Amino acid sequence: MADADDRRGMLLLPPGFELLSLERVVQVHALWQRLAREQMHEAGDDIAEEMAQPAGSPTAVMLPGFIPFARRDADTLFVDTRHGPLHASVNLWPDQDWVHRLPLWRSLSAMLDNLASCLERNAPMAMRMSEWARYQPYVEDDQLVWEPVPERCRPHSETSS
């Protein structure tokens, strides 16, 4: 996988994610579009109809309006550029929960605000991606570090059944 030109940016992402280079964004987006056309053709659906839905609306395929920007293995963070109140929201693909829930963040700046808040409060990220609540961000030697949080110290929703 081609790494981002400026690797410092990947440190502001959730644990394990790497910022995609512009070349990689174009490659991943093109792959998504090819797969979406194939899936929509097989199902007899229309991509234009899905693109007409407001941002944050669930869909079974990666739409042209979804712009990838970071990846960890098969998981990809993307910006939803469709119209509506959640225009420019950030979500995760694939994410089984997104059919029932709002995007992870309302914008890229909200994602960074969430991170800044965690740093200020010395707390793990509390959000629906419970995996990320297992990490505590902190700054060491001018670098952001994601440290695993002991189970007894995780937010209540993460430890309760």
C-alpha cells in the first residue's frame, strides 16, 4: 500500500489507520466505483437514486460521493459528499452498524475536535466504535501515541454486556 507523503498526518487518525496519499485515494475510489457499478447492475438498482439520498443515509455500495481518506486493512474512513445536513460527514466502510446509526463524525473537523477533547480530558475516545474506546491518546515527544486502556478503565458502555 502506498503510504501518504506526509506521514505525520496519520497520527491524527484513530488507531491503526493510515492517511491515504492522493494517488491512493484515486485508486481506492476507482475500485469502489467499479464494484458499485457491478453490484448495482446485478441488483437492478440505480446509483443516481442512491446518490440522491441525503448524506448519512445507508447504502449497500460505495457511492461516487464517498471519498476515502484513511485505511486500516479492509476498513476505510470516508467523507460522504452527498447533499443534506450531514454533508461532509465521516463514516467507516464496511460498518455493519451504519444502517442503524448516524455517521461516526459530522465532519473531519469534528473528528479532530473529538481527538483534542480526549487529549484535554486524558480519556479514551468514547464512541460507537467500541474498539477505539480501547485506546487512550496522549502526546509524547511531539507525537500522538495510542495506548491500550486496561479493561477496568474503559467507558462503562464498553465493559457492560
